[in-house]
Amino acid sequence: MRNSLLATAALLALGLGAAGAAQAQVSNPVMTMAPGSVTVRLDGRISWFAGVSGFSGQSFEGTKLSGAGFGGYLRLFPGFDGVAANGLQYGAQSELRVNMGGTANDETLYVLRAFGYLGLKQAGIVRFGQQEGALYLYDSGRFEGNDLSFDDGGWNGDIQNWFVSKAATPVYPFTWTNNERATDKIDYISPDFSGFGFGASFEPNNVAENDSPAVVSQPTAVDIRRNTLEVGGRYKAVMGPFGLYTSAGYLTAGHVNDSDATDGQPYKNMNVGSFGLELSYAGFTIGGNTKFGSMNGQFEPEPSGGTNALGWMAGWQYAIKHLSFGASYFDYQSTGDFTTPALEGQRRETGVAAGATYILVPGVKLFASYLYGTRHQGDFNFQTSKVGPDFNNMQAQVFALGTWIYW
């Protein structure tokens, strides 16, 4: 068994295809480095894809969106890892992305993640900065482009961002979301204990690290969390030809107060549970993940009087040499929009993903991806984000072929 730091590095990999296909582009330190050594990296990825799509609202109020097109992006992963003579591990990692500008002049680089770390092999590591929390770091069974990857990442990949409108895209409720993994926090990651590992995180404000001071109250407060605490744990084991990876976690957070409220706060504190499981045998993996509790949207506070959220995912994957293929399905029920509770119903969103990945040569990944998703909320118009009888039910589907070129 690898120690927990290497296991976490695998969890953080952004470019994994079939087994061992791509290196971890943002990771924890490699504990086999010799004392006194430093490794500097500038990893990167260029992705390009062509797709066809159809979705509700594709033609709306005189504007018609194409059902076919190209997409792509650049990502850079600067960082370094060092080991002092006394065994202290230290370094920094970051991820730079381009926005979705309409022309080359509109494209800019922005910082998605940037964190430093200090640690010892026997004591674990502490990470600090704009990064993921323990709920993500100790999470399994998501089938979204990390240790399990049969396409570009399913409904948490990139395809839908280019080929489906936001109104028709189902909300993805699992932990690979920027609202949870791109905020300023401090993490502790334990050493490995015979396959067991655990971690904890604290985030004072739901913002990036260059935003201060934290918001405590404001007029007509929106659904912003604060003082977020996360804990997570996992167990990994290999028993002959069988593999087991199970995880559990918990997130609790307060909310920003509405300073103009006269009849109570419009939001509740967050309390979210998480479980995940993967079982593997001879290249075949099945698994699932669930998120449940007091939250709405993507890890946002739930409105007072709303309904607790429940999201679950199940999937499978088969990998043989350089080829992997599989499918997954998720179902997410939440309060959704709460503008007029007497008129609106509970929101339900679903997503199907299927695809295949082939590693042509080291550093070149080819993929095919199919997505189908639905959204429903009674008397809520997804196109206008207002109460109304139209566009209460949305559907979307995409088929795309593409490649990752990574280094």
C-alpha cells in the first residue's frame, strides 16, 4: 500500500486517463525524494474537442444556438517540491486556467488553485491556500476524471461548458466543484495507518485567498457559507485480485447573515454527510457516492423552510492496458430556487455519462463522451430564472470526440 501522501496525490491528479496514463499535475509531495533535493515543474494540458448537442431553450427569444462546434482550453500547473536535510517536506502547487473569452484578445489567465505545504513523513502534512478541502481529498466513487476516468469527466468535465447552455445544465452536487475546491483554507492530511487515513480542513470565508476581510453580515444576504469545517477519512486495501476503497466525510458551516432581516434569517447552517465506495477486480470497477443534508446547489446554504438535499451517483468502468470505458448516473434532489415557495416545487436533476478513453502514446489521450441530463422544478422557468409555467423541464445531450495533450 502507498502511504497516504501518495494516495492523496493520485486523488488530486487532474490528467488521469486509463491506469497510469498521466502524471499528477497538482499533487502532494513524493516522499521518495532524497533529502536536500528540489524538483521544479511546469506541467500543462491542452484540450480540444468537437461535439454535437441538443438542449431545451436552444432557440429562445430570437437567439438560436448552434448544435455543433469546437471547444478547447489551456491549463498550466506551476509548482515545486523540496526535501530539507532534516526530512521536512515543503513546496507549493498552483493551477492556472484560461477563461472562455470570445476572441484571443478576450482570453486571460486566472488562478484557480494556489497553495503551499509543510510536512513530515511520520506526522503528515499541512497545506494552506486556495485549494480543496478534506471532503474532496477523502472521497471515492465519483467517476469524474480522477482515479476513475472513462471520458472527459462526465457531467463534471468540460464538454457541457461549450455545448450546453447553463440553463439546461444539471447542477453537479459532488465535490469536484470550484465552490468547494477553490477557496482559501488550511488542510491537515494524516500519514497512512495500514490503509487508513484522515484529514481536516477549515475555511473562514467562501472566497479566494486574495479577498479580505470575511463577510459576516450584509443586506439581503445571498447563499454564502462561512466558517466551514470539513473532516474526512478513507480506507484502501488490496486483497489478492480485489481492491477496496471506501470513504466518509462531513462538512458543517454557518451562513452570512441578512442584516435587514426582520423575521428570521433566510438561510440555515450547513450540515452535509458524504459516503463513497469503489470495488475493483481484474480491471473492472463498480462504485458510488452520495452527498446528503442541509445544503442547496453546489455546497451552498439551504433556504429556511427548504428541503434537505440528496445526491447520489453510481457507475462502472473497465480498463485494459491503454483503453478504459464505462458509464455513470447521478440523481440530485434539492430545494432549488426558493423565490416563491407556495408556487415552486422541489428541484430534481439527473445526469447520465458514458464514454471511452484511449492513451495513444504517453502524453496523448483520446476520448469519446456522451452526456444526457435533465432538470425539473415546478413553476420555475430555468431560462429566465423566474417563476412561470414555461421551461420547468429541461433536457440536454451532447456527443463529443476530443484529445488531451499533456506534459
